[in-house]
Amino acid sequence: MSYELFIRSSSQEVDFALLKDGKLVELHKEEENNKFSVGDVFIAKIRKTVPGLNAAFVNVGYEKDAFLHYHDLGPKVLSLLKFVKRVSTGKLRDYSLKNFPFEKEIDKNGGINDALKNNQSILVQIVKEPISTKGPRISSELSIAGRYIVLVPFSDRVSISQKIETREEKDRLKRLINSIKPKGFGVIIRTVAEGKKVAELDRDLQNLVDRWNAMCKKLRGAHHPSKVLGELNRGASIIRDVFNDSFSAIHIDDENLYLQIKDYVQEIAPKKENIVKLYDSRVPIFEKFGIERQIKTSFGKTVSGAKGAYLVIEHTEALHVIDVNSGNRSNKSKTQEETALEVNLIAASEVARQLRLRDMGGIIVVDFIDMGKPENRKALYNHLRDEMKDDKAKHKILPPSKFGLVQITRQRVRPEVNIKTREENPNNGESGEVEAPIVLVQKMEEELKRLFNKDYKKVTLNTHPFIAAFLTKGFPSVRTKWFMEHKKWVKILPRDAYTYLEYHFHDKDGNEIK
């Protein structure tokens, strides 16, 4: 397994494409005007408390007030409020918390008016970006994420990622962190800290403490509301969260961004510095590495999988429905049950990829093909769990029901990635939209594969002259690639009478293959 990250920069935004073994698994966009990213910390004021919701609305500068529920206050919110007040007025200049007297913890079953008052200053952190008609979701239980650890002010607790399995390693990390942790701060040890030495952990910890001190300096006389601590830029945060030894390359087409990312990688993984590469060519980076093609074929309503299987994806505000179809396919399975299991396993891998790629959140219902045997339903469930274990978003998967339905809940912290793949109909006089031409070529390839599997020896493709030229010109041409894959030559005949996206396959006798 190898990961590659491709970063495309323009004047207004930066796009990040993460490929796993050559296949696109994540696509992110960082816009210059995005002022409310997950992880950003704001000094803000309570607009009003609403006891009926046991929550408060907070003015963080967005057009709609942010929502702060009582359960998101954190047990030490009274200590936080006292600290913010004393720092803002200049009465406290030591931000280390080692001599700061903590207030008592709030009752976990208490009410919002027991903790907050209208017009009160408070530090809050974005935990969910504005989505649709809703403002940001926020928390006053602050955390500052680093490469190996997460720093939690106003806490003394040390907790460890559940993905670190060995008891000896957990005890070792806990012992190391307790020896270097400053008083008044809690620490969450991340999975990537496994096997790391105390010097690396201490360097990461000191970096986070420096960020905390820099944030506190901004509080005195700060305008309300204003951002006092920004999350790392999207590129650095992606690398921080997913970077590991399986990364083979990071390609960047902007020199300034290249230098920033190179410095960051040098800081967190000096031995991997040479994998950061500046891309300098007239061909756009996403086209050069085939990412644009993958985007076009991965974001439509219908998504093709291996061996003819395909998904149909429908969306509502908070619910996504995915239908699994076997398609027109040939296979070597002896029974309907075996065919259903084979298609479902292929589809499960594609479902896991689509959830990450589109950043789909909320409730997802997947309608797999019905299977009668309990052991097959269990095999499908285990396969889907394995495919989703690399997904950083919190998720929960329920076993398949007797109807073949699998229900998934997935953390929703950002708007879904939605890329328009359909284009205006190029056929003269016809209105509406059609699939992108690149999707058309992929459909041709899939149909061709099915025909050769059915033992058609000679196949002729009739298509519009523009499409015919696209398939035959250049080296290696698309037709040449087909020949190298199937060891059979496809005759391509341009037809002037055809519309742009019309095509038909014919057998050796000239009869159309339906």
C-alpha cells in the first residue's frame, strides 16, 4: 500500500488529491475565504442562552450564530471563563496554568444558565463547519492538535489512541508523557506516536505549548469576535493527520507552497523530506497524473466498479442512499448466492472509497444485493469494516439486515464535496445535460470488456468522427491500449450522421450488438 498526495494551487483555492495505490480516495479544497475551518479558535461573546435547548448561541462573526450545547462546554468551562477574563483584562500574564487556581467542574446533568451568561466572553473552537442553512457547531473544550499528540488545556488527563493495541507500548507512552507534560494540560496520544522516542514527543509538545502561548497573547484587547488560533493550512493538516511511512510522494505545482510543505515534512519526518517534489510542466498536474479523469468518473450519480458492478448514489439533506447493482456482467460463479457475494464485496470497497472521497456524512443506507446465507452477510460486514478502517472520520457500521441493507453513520464536520460532472448537451438543438465525454469512453471500455468476455472475436465500433479521432490518434492511442489489454484489435469507423455522444458496436457480420 502506498500513498501519494497531489497539490494543485490557483489564485483563489488549493486542491488536494490523495491517491492510495493509484486510486483517488480523498479530495479536498481549501478556499482563501474560508474563515471557519474545523480546529479554528475564536474569542467570542455569548449572544443568548436558550434553556429549552440547553444551549447557547454565540457570535463568532458568521452570518448565523454558532451553536454551543451544554455537553460541548467541557467540565472545566468555569476555569476557562475565569482565565479568559483575567488574561483579557491584563491581570494574568502567565499562560502556563501551573499556578492558575482551577474552578470546580460543572455538573454533567446541569443547565446552560448554570455555566454561561449573556454577553460573556468565551474561547470557542469550531468542531463542525457551516453546512447548508446552519451556522458552525462549536465547543469550549479546546484542543490543539500536533503530529503525535493533542494538547488539552485545563485538564490533567492523559489518554491514548485505542488503535495502539499493546499494553507495553501504552504504558511506555503514558510514562513518557507524564514525565514531560506541563501542569494544567491534558494530553491525547495519537496513533502515530507508537514507537516514537521521548525527544520527538517533547518537540511536538513544546510546539503546541508555544501555539497556546501565542494564542493567549492575542486575547488582551482582542476584538470580539475574532480568530485567535488558526488550524494549519489544509495541506499541512492533511499531512499531519495521514502522513506515514507508506507515503511515496508529495507533488506540488506551486513553489511557495512547495517550500512550506517541504519545511513542514522536514520538521515532522526529516528522512522523508526528499519525497516532496515540485511539479513544473505546462501540462496541468491533475491531468498529467490522471486525477482529472478519476474525478470525472467518480462524482456522478452513477459510479462504475470492477467487473461491471456499479453504484447509484442519491442524496438528501442528512441521508444518503446507495444502491448496488450487478450490471450486465459475466462471471465464473456457479450460483446466484456466489454472484451476489462477489458483487457485494466489490461494491463495499467502492462504497468505502466514495464516503471518503465525497466526505459524505450523516446517515448512509446501502442497499446491497440480497444474500440468503448468514456467513456471507458476515463476510460482507467484515470486509466493509476493513475497507473503512483507514477512514479518519468517526463512523459506525451496523451488520446487514435480512433485506440486505447496511446502515452507516459517519461524522459530518464539513460540507460534502460536490463536483459537477455532467456537461451541457453538445448535440445541436437538444437541451439538457449529458455525461462528460471522459465518462463515455469509460463506458465504451466496460462494454468492450463484456463483449470480449462473451467470445466476440471481431468487434467494430461506430461513433462520431470527433470521438473516433480521440480514440485513434496519438501514441499510445486509446485503441492501442485496448489492444494491449485484450490482445484483440477494435476497428473504429467514424459516422457523420451520428450525434456527438452516439456509438454502437457491431459484430463481424455487421450486425449491431445490443
